[in-house]
Amino acid sequence: MALTEIKIKNAKPKARSYKLADGFGMFLLVHPNGSKYWRLKYRVAGKEKLLALGVYPETSLSKAREERDKARKLLLEQADPALKKKEDKRLQAYRAGNSFAAVAKEWFETNKTKWVPDHAQRLWRRLELHIMPEIGSDPIAEIKPLYLLDSLRKIEKRGTTETAHRLLQTCNAIFRYGVITGRMTYNPAQDLRGALTPHRAQNHPTITAKELPDFFKRLEQVETSPQNKIAILMTMQTFVRQGELRHAEWRDIDWKEKEWRIRPETTKMKEWHIVPLSKQTLALLKLLKEITGHSAYLFPSQQRRKHAVMSENTVNKVLHMMGYKDRLVAHGFRALASTILNESSPFQKDAIERQLAHMERNQVRAAYNRAQYLDERRKMMQWWADYLEQRQRGKVLKIRGN
């Protein structure tokens, strides 16, 4: 007699396990502890076997019958339901282990030491926000060019063409890794070149030389910590990238040689970068030492439980407070220094480019420039600090007590 929901619910545990038959080999196995398991008894090649169909009540009577009918269909096709179930589990595990998200994570962990920490964090965050919700759970070998393009065009429609292009570049690298590691035989990203709307790079907002006196006046008046003001002044005087400034450690400062030696793991170009320190920058560092000398970092985070160093948004937030929103960002100080040094200073372009830590494509020339231009760069950095000081109209900027 077929089972009913009422009969199943009323089935009480006994001293020993017992069965309640439903038909076509399916029964409910009731254990002494009260647990109830669906089972299907069947024969393959004359051998009796059992197939687990689920646990009641998670698997209802109707659902158990569905699973039973699927198994009986397989038997009619001369297939063993138990073996098919094991095969499906293995396939599911394989697909999960070879999903785009899984391969992307493996690729990221393999390569992240090549990147500055901030860059690595931004790269992975972009994937999490824009790509993982679209194709993260898909087996990487099953992703087609059109599917990837559709995901990227959704990003384009938001007006972020640069993000779409960066993600295509990242996905291309992930798919190449998938091919190399045997997860797939074809890279679907390689056929998407030219498929996205071209991105026009925009220069980082900056100010002009004429605006410097007003800038220093605003910096003096803005309500922020001395540490933040020093961060802005050091960014201006050294025109390093924000990741290099934020991750600077006191051990990187050579007081005797008057140099800041930025470690390769912190730089964009993954090589040592020397910043000659002007007398103005040395004075700032001595003041900063009184404030953050207890830390390994020049600019430690105010929320040290979450982050070791100052947030990447700190300097830009202060610039916004000063009234420069959409007019000036921290990276813009590099453009300001490059413009003024190239137009107004007596120093060679190669020395300026080397101090900006721009990539030199000719590696022999790059090694030559590093050695030849260091003395000139020392003079240049002092000239630049003097130039900025003059734009303060001879006034010493107040930093303490704010």
C-alpha cells in the first residue's frame, strides 16, 4: 500500500529499524533515533543494490518519488542509478573546482606577489563586483566569447569603459592560466579585442603653478591631522605614487645619505626607486617622526585593527575638504611636478622621467640612467622643494596644533 504524508509523520521509532514500503522498490527506513531515510531497492545484473533518495522531511514523499522514477528510467536504459549518482557528484565537484571563480582565485594567489598590494586589492575587488556575479560559478571551460562580452557590456553601459577594458585584460590573463593548467583548451577573451568601446584615458586632475599660493593657504586652514598635512606636502615634494607613500617604512629612510629608498615590492615598476630628500622634506620627516615614530610605517592607519597603513582615500578626502573636488587628486601632483620641471627647470628630461619612475623600455638605457642621473636628481629635488617653498611666499606652513 502506498505511503501518505500522515502515515509517514505518524511513524514512531521502535527498538530496531524498520521499513515502510511505498511501491516499485522504494521504502522509508525508520531508525530507533527517529530519523527517516528514503531508500530504493533495485537489481543490476542480478545483484541487489540500494540507492539513497534523501532524508525525510527535507526530501518530501513527492520528491522521493520523483527521484525513484528517475532511477527507474536509468534502469530501463541499462544504467546503474548508484553509479550515475557518484558520477554526478564527481562532475559537480570537478565543475566547482574548475569554475571561473576557482581558477581566478588560483591565478590571483599565484601572481599577487608581482603587484603592489593596493593594485592587487583593486584588481580582485573589480572581479568580485563586476565579473563574479555574472560568470563566477560557471565552469571556466564552458564560458563562450559572447557570454563574456555580454558581461563586459553591462559594465560599459554604466559609463565605466575603463573598468570594462581593465576587466577584459584581467579575464584574458585568467583564461590563459586556465589553458596552461589544463582546465580549458580555448581562451574566449582573445577574440574580444576591438569588441568594446574604445576608452580615452584622461589625465589626473591637477592645479597650475599660479594656484599654488592659494593651495598652501587652504592647506594651512583645513581641519585635519598634522599627519595628513605632512602626507600632502610629502606627496608634493617627492611626487611619488600614493601606494609608495602609504607603505613607506622608517627603515626605508637613509638619514645619512638623505635618501628614501623605496622597495621593489612597493613600486609600480617592481624595482628599487631612490628619492633624494631635500632639506624641506627632511624637516617634514623629523616632524613626522615625533608623531608616528612608534610605528614601522611613516603613515600608519588610525584604525590599526583593520589596516596597517593610511587609507588610499585619505589624501584625496583632505583635498576635497580644501575645495578641490574634481579639480585635484593626489596623483595630480606628479603631473604638476612633471609640467613645471620640464618647462621651467634646467634639468634634463631623462632625469625628470627617472625621478617620476616611468618605465624605460630600453633596459640598457634604464640601467645607465639610474646610475648617471642620481646626482642631477639630488639637485633637481632640492630645486623643486625650493620652488614650492617660494610659492608659499616665504611663509612657513603651520602644521602643529591643527
